[in-house]
Amino acid sequence: MRESSLPARAWTLLIPALAAFLVVPARAGVVYDTFGSDNSYNWNEGLGIGPSAGVRGRANSFVPSATGTLDRIDMVVGLWYGQDPGEIDILIMSDDNNKPSTVLEAIPYSLTSLSGYRTFYSSSHPELVAGTQYWLGVWSYSSYLTWNFSSFATGLDSQYTTNASDWWRTTFPSRVGAFRITDVGSPVPEPGAGLLFLAGAAVLAAAGRVVRRN
């Protein structure tokens, strides 16, 4: 009775240990990027946003290169010269017929200085699916601000809206803001983990045979 239970006890110890090697923790990775080399961007021009400009929000489309949950957003945004600090929202939105649609996450932020490189961290971590179009937007509640242009990215994927209930409209000519989307991918199998598990199983099977013979 005592001999036959030895392999079972070994399994209860070995299986959790092997399982720890089977999956690698998910790693953050860039899935969309309009910055140039060394985080370069157009420092002199940008998308104007604010009630005084008649534009409450602007958005650029993006298609993530890999599936994962949103981790953070890097952008270049800031107050226009002489503007008072104000509240903004950084928006991640779904797409509907090439227009911004449902807000998947709104990240509030107090803007207090001129344009600069800023990182906005996700708290709800919506899933972004590879090959699916989404929209990154900036919404201003009061102050006039700029979202600096990318130094190289172009395309007809820029939208604006005049108020909260207004339809999003295409900007012509389209200009793309500087931004980077980083997500956390799904856990992935560790290379060689399967072989490790099989080797451990073989050892246990051999141990079981030895116990039965004894």
C-alpha cells in the first residue's frame, strides 16, 4: 500500500513544478508606432484640439500587429502657448465603418504644460485584436492643445468632432499624430517545456515500475 502510493506523491510534487515551466509570463510589446527613429516626431506642427478651435476631439486609426491587452499609450501632446491647464481624455475606441465608435477606455489626464512626450497607462486593459482597426483619440474639455504630428506617417485615417453628440468627420488632408500603442500579449509556451514535461513523465513511469517490482 505504501509502495504503490509513491508515484502518486511524486506526481503531486512534479506536476506543479513542470507547469511553472510550461508558460512564460506575458511580455509587453509595441503593436503600433508612428514615431520615427529615437522617438522623433514633428516638433513644430500638430493637430489642434479644443473648444476655442471648434474641435473637441481628434482621432487616428491604428491596426495592432499582435493580439493582447492594452498596457500603455505614448503620445506627444501639450497645451498651446498661453493656455490654462485643463482636463483631457485619452480614448481607445472601436471602429464602425471606418469611423470611431464605442469607447473601450477613457484615460483622464490633467494637462499642465506645453507639448512633450507623455505616457498614459491603461487601467482597464481592453483587449486589442491583431488585424482589427481601432481609434486613438484625444478629447479636450476646456483648453486648447496640440497633438504633435508624426514625422513620417500619413494616410486618410484622421478624424475630428466638434462636440460630444456630433458625428466624427474625416480631416482633409489627413495628418497623423505621433503615438505608440503597447500591449501585453497572451502567455506563450516556453520552448522545450514540452520535452521537459515528457522527460519528467518518463522518469516517474520508470520509478513506478521499480516500486511495483520491489
